[in-house]
Amino acid sequence: MKILYVVFFLFAGTPFYSLGQQLVFSYDVAGNQERREWICINCRPANTQEAMLKTVSVEDQQLVAEREKELIAVDELVHGWVKASPNPVNEILQVSWRNSNERILQGISIYTINGSRVFASNYGAEERSAEVSFASLPSAIYILLVQYIGGKKETIKIIKK
């Protein structure tokens, strides 16, 4: 009989627990989702900061996702082995790198989006920087390919104004 009461309370209490919170969406005229909001029916009054964190517009979520991608790209550039600046470039691109026992830069090449090579040069282990002229190149997106001794490669997207 006790087991019957336990089973009854387990199944009878579950629907009431799920009624405590509800996810509500709001849409604009075109049918795009504008807001996503948790409504807590049986909860204590929430801290205003917690409530703000639970109510985030779709545009804000997209903005955060874009910023995270940018931060990841900046993080790779800062902690990477090669730095290319300024990006976007007008005339001269400064490329600097650091060599270590793990990675020694062998050479750099610059390619157009179509895959044609517009610059290539090899460097010694003692060199730490190079200047690449973009003055004669048209405005476009280029790929800087860094090749290390041992076959490892790294790419950086370069924009020519």
C-alpha cells in the first residue's frame, strides 16, 4: 500500500512541477522572433539582474554570437605565432612572428580568394618580421599562408582597402 502512495505522488506531482515555469515567445508582424522569456508562475520574486539575464532579445543573442566570433579571432591572433597589421591594409602589411623550439617559420605566401599566389618569400630562423607591399594589388580579400618547418600551416584573412 505504501508503494502505491509513493507511485501516486511521483506521477501526480510531476505535472504541477512543470507548471512552475513557462517559456513565452513574442513575434513581430513578419513572423520573426523578437523576445524569448521565461515566466515563473510559482517562484519567489526574482532579482532584477537574474530577470534581465533570462529575457534576452534574439537580436542581442545574435550580437553576442558575432562578438564571440570576433573575440575568438582576436584571441587566436594575440596568442598565435604570427601577427599581421594593419588589417585592413592600404599599402604595407607588417607581418611579425615568434619562433620557438616547437615552431620555426619557413615562409609566408599571399593568395587571392581565387587561389592565385601574389607574394611568396622564405625566411631564416633568425628573422622575426617582414613587410609586404599591397600598393599594386587591387582592393580585395587575400589569404596570408604561413608555413612552418615540419609542415604545419596557419592562415590569416587580409583585407586590402
